[in-house]
Amino acid sequence: MLPRIVEKPDCTLIYSCNNKDHTLGTGFLVSERNKHLILDFKPITPRICILRMWGKFLNYSTVNGHAPTDIPDVEEKDRFFDALETAYDISPRNNIKIVLGKFNA
């Protein structure tokens, strides 16, 4: 899965999605003023991605997720939350970790 980048005059959209039909995407909108602080962007699944940014004292790892809803398949929900936990765990330990998204699955 490749990250996608859309450049605008005052901001940058960095996101990931399903490569076949461009669904289930998650991403971040970063202002032009903060764009130079981006260290890394990792798409984990079409529903989960990580943005790492420089901080003044510590760096930030922000995990963005979009949980599956309205589906009876408990295994798919379990896979999502396992991948979310993995994304949290692969972020450097000395970073400030922020988890955000829609998790009312």
C-alpha cells in the first residue's frame, strides 16, 4: 500500500486507502507551516496509518484508525484492533503517542 499525497497551496493531505477502489482511507491534513516537521508516514492497513512528526522536546507518533462498523464479522473487527495495537507498538517508545479516529465498532 502506497501513501498518497495531495499538495495544496496552504496544506498537504497525506493518506492511504484501498488501492483497488480507493475506499476505507485514513490520513492527515498538515498545514504548510508544519509540513517540514514530518518525519515519516506509514500506511498500516487501508483503515490505519501513522504520521510521525518532530517535536520540540519529543517527537510525535499519531495513529489514525477507522474501525469497521455495522458488520457481524467479529473476526474482521478483531483483526482491525490487532493491527491498531501493532501500529501503536511499532511507534518508537520515546515518542509521544496519540491515537485518534473512529472506533465505535
